[in-house]
Amino acid sequence: MSTLVDILQIGEPNALALLAPDTQPLTFGRLREHVVELAERLAAYGVGRGERVAIVLGNGPAMALSFLAAATCATAAPLNPKYRQDEFAFYFEDTRATTLIVPLDGMEAARAAAFPGMTVVVAALRADGTLDLSLERGARPPQPFIPPQPDDVALILHTSGTTSRPKRVPLRQRNLTASARNIIDAYRLSPDDRALCVMPLFHIHGIVATLLAPLASGGSVVLPPGFDAMRFWGWLIAFRPTWFSAVPTMHQMLLARAERQIAAIRAAPLRFIRSSSAPLPPVVLERLEAIFQAPVLESYGMTEASHQMTTNPLPPLPHYAGSVGYGFGVEVTILDEQGAEKSRGEHGEVAVRGPNVFDGYENNSEATAAAFTNGWFRTGDQGRIDGNGYLWLTGRLKELINRGGEKISPLEIDDVLLRHPAVAEAVAFAVPHRTLGEEVHAAVVLRAAATERELRDHCAAFLADFKVPRVIHILPEIPRGATGKVQRIGMAKLLGLINESSGDAP
């Protein structure tokens, strides 16, 4: 298995592959025929091997099929449908996209951003679960459809770019299939499994963990129109998934409603629940396991590694709240600042290597050179590996709070705040300080009444004084990025605190 075409060959022809609300399911036999049909249609519209196909669609079968077709005949470049026109224009230019796939209605910002001569293709889902691709404008001479090779770039995504211009991450067919295989091995996925895909399919988490890996195991995927904490329970009953993967924010939103949905949870039990893309506070893991009565397995992934790098294993092997497990098909080590490997138990920068890891950033040799040391990809995360080989992250190196020389992990503060019964969400972050360099602040969303003083006293009972947030901002909601990840590095700026923090901390 080294290309996406190989993935589609695995399931039994009559076994269900793609399912969705209000849509006929597709079997594996029909899916593999149909993806080739769609790839040939794109080639007929002038899409050639190696070209970039921007996809601006919401979650669902149309998005999944468009991605598989584009990644089979060219290179898929899925984008967040919520971008504004200027953002679309930037990504179209940056990826050198020649083709744009949009829905029949809507996405006017993406259409308006399409440059002259760009091929625009409309995707419309048929009643039988197949997809119709029709040319809206920009016809070009037809190209031959050439099946992909392992070294072909299947997918191009960007790093988050929270502190600098986002970098292009080209992922090859062999990278994606290696990552899918690692996920299958880690969770022992089989044709009996069914994943509920609630992660956006413009993000590496959704693409690899809950689309490609289930299909590569011969199992099925449920494709609702995105995450919805109200409708989740109905999907649970209707489709009986065996697992789902989400970011911690989504898990917290489900927990807020779970006690009213015990009947649905018991009627449709899950084999396991997966969490990735952001740190899962231990208290959230504990509550999820108590309510769902299923193991909650935190994993650790990055775009540059085609998603998964490490994960906690299934029982009977132990899984630990606060750990992200160990590598499946991926080597993991801890490096010092000079790039030398450190001993178990010592803190340093997490680094990985394996067939899932990309070869380097596109047209950015300087960033690529900085990211690799002796074949190891440096993740930018700080952590340690314990005596049993489990990885424990202490935060992004850039997110650690340096208060007067004391390095503080914001994850530790998050977990303490979340253990207060009035706190629904919490994020600790650094604010620049005139004398200390950085001061500790936190933002919370409450589920019950509490004062800032009460929350600070709660923190003081569990944390050393220098770790206690000097200010706790009580907000109606915490700002997040497109995939639900907290923008911790930019939080001070988002809350207008950069200038306010120039004096002494409160």
C-alpha cells in the first residue's frame, strides 16, 4: 500500500465504505470505480499530474470524493471554506493552484478570488451518493489520466503560521499511506470498524485519521456535514460508529451535553475515543472515560508527519492521562539544543523520523535545514520519554512561559483550572512584562458563577506561587483557530494585552 489508489483496493467490493445522513452509502466497489471516474473527469477539464487543485467544500461525501479524486490525478489543496476572499487569493497564489472545486451554490469569496484562466469545477452530490463534477469556467486542453506513483505529491497543506508566514508542506502518496497504516496498527482497525468523521477535511487530522485510515483498513466512514454537538448523538444512534477522533474543544462540548445523552451512549457503545491536534487536559480524559465507558486515547500529530507520530495504545496496554503514548511505525527521541540525543527522563525537544514524515518544506530550503538534524524532524515541542517509552509533552517550546527565568508549562495550569467545578474551558498564556520578561495570565469560560479571586485561590492550592496566573480573564468564549485549536501564542494580542502589560504584573 503506497498510493491512495492502493487504499481503495482493500475493502470488499460489497462492503460499505462511505456513509452520510440523507445520502445513499457507497460500497468499496463503487467507490474505487467512482474515484477513477472523477479523476478522469478532472483530467478531461485539463487537470494534469502535479497540478494543484484547490478544494473549497464543507465536510461530507462531496468533500471526501473531491479530495480522493484530486489526490489521485493531481495534488489536492483543500482549504477552509470560512476563509475570506483575500485569504483564498493568497492560498491560490501560494500553492499555484490551477483548478478550484466549489459547490453548486455559495462560496462566493472563493469564486471571486479565482484568478483569470483558473479552471473552476462545480461539485454536486447525487441522490445515489456519487458526485457530479461539471465545468463552470476555464476549460483547458484535456490531459491524460495517469495513476499516481508513491513519490507523487498527493496533498499540500500549510503550517498554521501563527508567528510567521505559513510554510507549504507537500505530502507524498507514500507519506499518507504510511501514516494511515500506522493508525491502523495502533488501534487495530479492521473491516468491522466504522469511524465518525467530525474533523474538517481541510485538516490533516480529518484527512488521515478519519478518512484514509478507516478506508485503508477495509472499514467504513460516516461523513456528516461537520462537527455538531447537538446532532452528534443522533449520528451515534443512526450509524453506530465504533470510534471517533476529535480535538479537545469538541470533546469538551460533547461532555457539556453527555449527561443528558446517556441512553444514546449506552445504546451505541464505542470501542475507543481518540483525541489529537491539541493537548487533552487529564480531567477531560477522565470525564470522557467515566461517561462513555470507553478508553480515551490521546495521540500526537503534525502536518509535517502526515498527522500521527505517537499515540497511547488500546487496553490491555496502559494509557496515561497527560501522556501522548509512543510511536507506532515512527521513531521518537529527545534532542538537546545542539541536536544530540538525550537520555530517557530528560527534557528536550521532541524529534521524529519515519516514512510518514515529509521530505521538507516546499521552496524553503532554509526552513527545511532548520527543521532536520541528522535525519530527525524537530517538532518544536518540549517533552520527555519515560522509562517505559511513553512521551510526555510539556508544551510548545514557543508557548512555554518564561517568568523571570522560570520555565512554566501552560498545560499544567490549564489542567488545574479545569478541575474547578465552575470552569468549562481554560487556557494559560504568556503576557510580556517589563521586568520579568513574561507574566502568567489565563482565560476561562465559566459554567457556573465564580470570581477571579476564587479561581486564583484554587490555583494557589495546587501550583507553586510563580505558576499561579496573576490575571484570570473571564470570557464568554475563547478565541480559536479554524480547527478548534487554541491560539495560545497570540492570545495576549487577541485580548489586547500587549500594551497593557508593559508595567508591573498585577
